[in-house]
Amino acid sequence: MTTLYSVPQVDEDDAPPARPRTPRRIRSFTPEDRFAAVGSVLASLALVDVAYLHIFYFSGLLGFLLCWYVAYLVVYGVVVSLANPRPIVVERLVTSTLYLASAVVVLALGSTVVYIFAKGWRALVHVNFFTHDMAGVSPTAPLTQGGILHAIVGTVIEVGIAVAVSVPLGIGTAVYMTEVRGRGSKLVRTVVESMTALPEILAGLFVYVVLIIEFGLSKTGLAVSAAMAVTMVPIIARAGEVALRVVPGGLREASSALGATHWKTVVRVVLPSAAAGLVTATILAIARGIGETAIPLICSGASSFMNTNPVQEPMNSLPLYIYTAYTTHESLAITRAFGAASVLMTMVLVLFVTARFLVRDKKVRR
Amino acid sequence: MTTTVDLAPSPTPPSEPRAPRRLSPGLQPSDRIFHGGATVIGMVVLALTGAIGLFLGYQSIPTLHTYGLHFFTETQWLPELNKIGIAAVLVGTVEVALVAMVVSFPLALMLALFITDYAPKRIKSWLISTVDLMAAVPSIIYGLWGFYLLQPHAINVARFLSQYVGWFPVFHVDTDPNAAVWQQSRYTSSAFIAGLAVAMMAIPLACAIMRGVFDQAPLGEREAAMALGGTRFGVARTVVLPFAKGGVIGGTMLALGRALGETAAVLIIISPAYDIKPRILEAGTQTTSALIAGNFGNATKSQLSALLTAGFVLFVITLGVNSIAAVFIRRSRSGAGTEI
């Protein structure tokens, strides 16, 4: 028997020393490196402590942290450059900077949430804060009197109406732009896209001038909802369009090939595939609407009493309540404002977690 | 044995031409309704949103007719004296937005790069949620945060800046920064602090766009850079950032558009002042949105129209900024690679 190809026979003895089976770690961070990092942190702290507080007599926590960080970068850079080539020095410094930038952002958001709840806590512990309105209660009244039920109810009603109007309009527009692609879709896209640039205050002013000044309607919750819808429709339409556009074309074609009508394709295939994105778009818009301050300020007054009728009498809402309480500059009113802000923040958090949950759920099922 | 097979008569008479069957039979009745309905919705939204733009533009005509070009050069807003102009207000708007951009651009860029290229997997998804949540927090809450929590710290930084770089007009404050008992109230309610609060709203917007574009940087090129021995920063510098340049610019512009129109946070922080000044650290400034929110209540009809004109100018600016952003974002090869 002849072998056409000679297979090189490797002797066990000739083989190079057995390589470890685990892959080499390409991003090694040795104990020495760790020591350099920790040491630099401490060294720069000591340096700044001496220079900042005892030589230059600066004051202020923020400045101290800033200087500490700059000193850290310098010290760490020098330490690393003692034993490493330039690219690694740059890499280490950039990594430090990026970690810090992210920490700053997270800290800023964290401090916002914690601070709002910490300041609002004194109002939140009273049950009447959630079950009463402010009718006949002066801003300086103790926290055991009055509450923000009217503002909570007002926010829910106003946002509810705005959502009921803007979700069908927004998603309908998105479908028109991506699925139907009528002759006007390019124009609609341009206009809708430019309307996302509309500052909220202008939407409020528009409704104020048209509905309240021209048509003589009174300042009501409905006016607020209308202005909110004006800002929410473009957001939903635009984000919804993106969500629909990333639905793979293959799915649409498969549906058509099976004989489904366009309507069935959109309702049974396209919209369900894009559901997560559409829900996110809606929640994004709700979160935006819930926090609108300028719109209720212009389109409705800050009433102190409960009003569940959106077409009569002004209707208060949480952001407006916060703003008006803030403008009194009374410490108790401001505590109430922080309490209302905590409630608003909780609503946003709940919405946010719901959106996350829905999106995650969809992804698992797919 | 015979079986009779009923053969259907030949379906096509041989004389018929061999033209292919039409594949598109036209719309089903249900589809016609569907298309009609969607078109109606699209047109309603078009009419509604278009009406606002036209309305604002239309309302500006009498104002511009009355005040002429003085509307853009007058700094004061004194309706009682019939002196109305938006020069100072526009400068204030731009100052606040620029401070916000100077703070938020590096943070958003670094955060986005950290999320896509540096963060360990567990931190990554967590950070993405954090940024999304940040976008959902109402602006009035950032206003409270900026006024009560940030301002007491930020005025120290402002004073430091005015002490050491006060020779530069932007950082100058009209008071003695070296006084033993320094006038804190000269440093509060400034464009600088308002800009910091607005930056909190600009960061998530810019970061989300940048992250999306960084994620699309071609994997092959990344791996090639890695294989050539690049560090992570090397990969970012040579592959990711050049690829995402358009998205970075677009995201920043989009955030700028948002920052220009911000109302609630600015309204809480600033104290109104109608003069053109470059001194961003000094107390008092005014932005267009805050002007509208502060003055619409007791405005007469012509003053309302003037406010609307101010709003229209703001809208045109944000629209321009957003349009530029859209062009850049579209150019950045986004949206590709989603087909099956």
C-alpha cells in the first residue's frame, strides 16, 4: 500500500513542551498593576490634601474631588510609565478616565434619586399626603394637613387622555411611513421629524393661544392633554418608525408569500415583531409627558382642589404642583414639593421598570 | 378492461398568448381600507403638526411688522414701555445650551465608549438601563436637584474659576472673588448652574445615539486592530471613533437641540436678567423658554404674539440643529444589517 501523502509523524518526545490548555489571558492585570493603581489613588489623595487644603486654602468638596482626580491621573501615569511602553500607559489612563466618567454620570443620577426621596421623606410618611388635596390648606400648614391627591389624579387623567390620543395617531403614522409608504410619507416623515424639535413650551403656548384665547375655552386638563399629545405624537411616530423599520423584510415577504393580505401582515406579523420597540416608544413618550412642567403651567392653573373633570375647571398635576410649591419658597411647601417629586419619580421608575420587563419578556419569547 | 378517466378539457386554448400572469392583483378590499385609514392618520398628524409650524410662523408676521429688526437687537423685555426684543434672551439660551454641551459632550462620549468597548458584561447592561432611566427623569426633578443639591457645591467651583481665570471675560464675575466673606449670591442662579442641570438631560440623549453607532462599528475591523496588537484604546481610536464620527456629531447636535428648548429646570435655577453678557458664572440670565413661561400670563394679545415670535425663533434654531443632526446620523451607515 502506498501513501500518497506523507503524514508527518510527531514523536511524543520531539514535541515542544506541552502548552497549557487554557488560553493565554490577553488582558492581564497583575498584582503589581493593582498595587500601582491603589497606590496612586492614595498618593494623589495625600498630595491633594496637602496642596489643596493646607497650602492653597481652597474650599469646596467638588473642587477637591476634581483636583484629586487630576492628581491621580498624573501620579498613575508616572507610575505606569516606569515599567510600561507608551501605548499601555495611554490605555491605562484612558481606562481610568472612562471609569470615572461613568461613575460621575451614575453618581449624578443616583444622587438625584436619593436626594429627592431623602428630602421628600418627611412628607411621604403622612398618609394624608396621598389621600387629601390642598383645598383650604395654606402652604405653611404642617405636613399633617393637606396632600397631593389632586395632583396625582390630575397627572394620571391628563397623561391618560394624551396617551389615548397620541398612541393610535403615533403608531398609525409610523405604519403609514414604513408599511403603507403612500405618496405623502416622505413629507409626513420630514414634518414629524422636525416637530420632535418643538420645545414643549411652544406646544403649550400654541394650545393656549388657539384653544384658550381664540376659542375661549377655559384652562382645563383637556387643554393640557391636547398640548401633551402634540409633543407625544412625534416622539411615538418617530421611535415607532425606527422600531418598524428594523423588522426584517423577510418576515413581511414570508407572510405575503403565504397569501396574507397587507393588513394581516401588518397586524399579525409586523406589529407583534416590533411590539417591544413600540412599547418602549410609548413609554418614552409617557415619561416625557408625565414630566412636562411648562405645558400645565400655561394650559391649566395650579388649582388646590380635587378635580376629576378634564373639561371644566383647572386641573393640577405633579410637575405643576412641584413648581408652584417651589415658587412659594416656604420650607414646608418645598418639603411637599420634594414629596410630590418623589411620587413623580416613583411613577417614572414604575413605568421604566415595566418597559424593561416587557422588552425582556418579548426577547425571551422570540 | 377500460378505465375512463375524465380528463378535463385542456384549460388553455392553444391560441392564448403566453404572457406571464400578473403577480400583483391590486389591493384587497381590506387592504384598501387599511391603506386609506393609515393615510388618513398620516395626513391628520401632518396637518396637526404642520399647522403648529405654520401658525407660529404666521403669528410672527405682525410682531416683526411692529418691531422690525429691533426685535432681534433689543435686549430688554419691557411690554409696558413697548420695548420688546430677544437679543439678550437668545444669548442666554445659547449660553445655557453651550455650558450644557461642554459638560455633557465629553461625559456622553466617554460613557458611550465605556459601555460599548470597556465595561464588563454585567456592568454594561446595568449602565444601559441607567442611561435610559436618566432620559426618563422629568426635567423639573433635575431642576430641584440642580438648585438644592448641586448649586451649593457648584458656586465654589464658579468662584474658583473666577479667581484664577477671571481675566477671561467668560469666567469673570462682577465682585471680588478673593474677599474673605465672598458674596455667594453673585454666583448662584447663573447660566453655568442651569447648564449643569440641562447637561443631565443632554447626556442620556447624546449617549444613546453614540452608543448605537459605536455598536455598529464593523467587528472585522475591530478584530483586525486587536490582532495587530492594538490596545482597547487603540481600537477605539483607529476603528470605532472614525467609523462613528457622524453619529457622535449627530448625537451631540440632537442633545443641543434638546438643551436649547429646555424649560422647567432652567426656570427653577436662573434668576431673570435681560442683558447681553458673556459672564456665565454670574447670577442672572434668561432663556427663551423661561421668558415665555414667565411672561405669558399677563400678556396682552400683541405681547402674546411677540412671545410666540420668540418661540418661533427658538423653534427655527432647534429645527436647524436637529436637521443637521439628522443628516449626520443618517450618514453614519446606521440601520444596515437588519435584513434576514
